[in-house]
Amino acid sequence: MNALVFALVAALGNLAGGYAVVRHERRSLVVIDLFLAFGAGFMLSVAVLEVAPEAIARRADAPLFILAGYFAVHLAQHVLVPHFHFGEETHRVSARQGLTILAGLLLHTFFDGVAIASGFLVSDHLGLLLFLAVFFHKLPEGLTMASVMLAGGRGGARALAAAGLLGVATILGVLLTEVSATLVDHGLAISAGVTFYVAASNLVPEFQSRHGWKMPVAFFGGAAVFFLTRLLVERVGAG
């Protein structure tokens, strides 16, 4: 299977999320909000049960790179960037803050591409699961970036372009992984750390304080769909 094709589909998720917030599609925004919790459950399951074990089995130094991936996302999104959270931005931000958030998310989305490419380098089975893990948080990701741009006074076209840049970074991550010996060797482990961070430290805190049953059901539903998807992929013989 071609990892680049899957990266292109994932990139469209960024644009769809950005389009929803630019066009004020309230129903779409509600659905994307549920994707945030669903994606967290799916991503966490993939990272714990598929990516980390595979990375450790392949390289003895994998835990070090898993930790490095985790720290890298924290540095990009919460140390170098003064204000960041997933979801629609409802407060005014400065143009400079918008650009720093864009820079932080570009690093994150680059490693989305590394994750997809690294998975397919191992097997179609793992590549498909990692693609889905990436895709399920692409909608909230695009929504976040576009809403930050709007909150910083940018117009709809620039907001949508910023969401599109996240998709471009994902495609670049795939292309560089396929030609970089370092990413071929360590990309899977780094991707595990990045996936852990996005699921547990970015997405879960966004919904765990909310009341009601929809978010918990979506979260546990994401984990349940992971097991179902893994079973289906195994039965059709992918990888």
C-alpha cells in the first residue's frame, strides 16, 4: 500500500476541520468535538498495543526514542507555544501567538506523516492502524488551527490555508521518512511517543472535565473500534 496516498487523505481531514470552523458549520463542529474523544481512545490503543511493542521488538534503544517523541511534542506545543489547546479557540489571541501555535502544530503534523510511513514500512496492518489513528484527530487538528487564525484576526482564506499547511507537513513527513535512514530506523519509536502525547496529554484533558455521557462513550468507543478494526485487518490478511 502507498503511504503517500493515505497521507493525502489524512491531509484532507485537516482541511475539512478548518472548513467547518471557517464556515461556522455548528453541526459539523459538534461531530468533530466527538472525534476528539473518539480519536483519543483509538490512538491510545494503537500506541500501547501496536506501535510501542513493535518498536521495542525491533530496536533495543526504542524506549529512549519513544520518550524523545513525547518530549518533543510537549516542547513544541506547551513550552515554546504560550497558549495551546485542541478544540475551537473562543478567546482573542495575538497574530504572533497564532504563528507560534502554527509552528508547534507543524512539527506535530510532520510526525503524523512519519507515523503513517513508519507503519507501512513495517506492514500494511500497522500502517492502516496508524493511518486511522492519525486521521481521527486530523479533523480537530484542522479545526484548532483555523479557529486560532480567526481568533488572531486573520480572514477565512488564511485560516483555511493554515489548516492546509498542517496537511502539507504530514505529506512531507511521509516523503522524508521514505528517504531518511534515521527516520526509517527510529521513526516508529518516535511516532509511538508522539501518539502517546497527542492522545493522553492533548486530547484527553480537553474532554475529561466535561459533563455528560457523550464524551466518555466516544472515548471508550474509540478503543472498542480499534479492537474491531485490528480484528478485521487481521482477517483480510493485511500485512
